Amino acid sequence: MKGRMIMVAALGTALAAPVWAQKPAADHAAHHGAGEAALADGEIRRVDKDAKKITIRHGPMPSLDMPPMTMVFQVKDPAMLEQVKAGDKVKFQAEKLGGAFTVTRIEAAK
């Protein structure tokens, strides 16, 4: 019985350890650049100037805990839509503002 209790305790500790070692995405972003998230890689799929939205196929976005996917974003400044067209490779930053994922910065990829 004593051996079984030790094994259960050891297993519980082993399973919990990785959780302790992980840092939340917000801590990671804060550690790398005064709270500003790193720029994500993306490709513009569609620009909708009338709706002030942009569709981007993007890589992982750790600051938003988001895997790679294609999605529609709002833009913080509609002038951003004048800088890009479908097919452009970009680097961008997005945040969740007012419940909506919003591009706050965008630039041509080098």
C-alpha cells in the first residue's frame, strides 16, 4: 500500500511539472519587448475596404495563443488597407480589441 501511494504521488508530480514550467503568452510577450507582441508572418488573401476588414493566412501567433490559420481581421486604421493587396507577404501584429481580432500594425515582409 505504501509503495502504491508513493507511485501515485510521483506520477502526480510528474504530470504537474510541465504545467508549472509553461509561461502564459502574455508573460512571453511582456518579456520580449516592453509588452509589445512579436510580428506574425502572413499572406494577404483579401482586402475589403468597404467593411474595413482584411483576410490573412497567418503563421502561429503566440501573443494571442493562436495556431496557423486563415481568418478575417478588422483593422485599427483603415489606411492600412491602402498598403496591401491580395498575395502580399506581410508581417503584422493583431490584438483583441473590443472582442474583435484587430490588426494594429502591418508591414511588407522582407
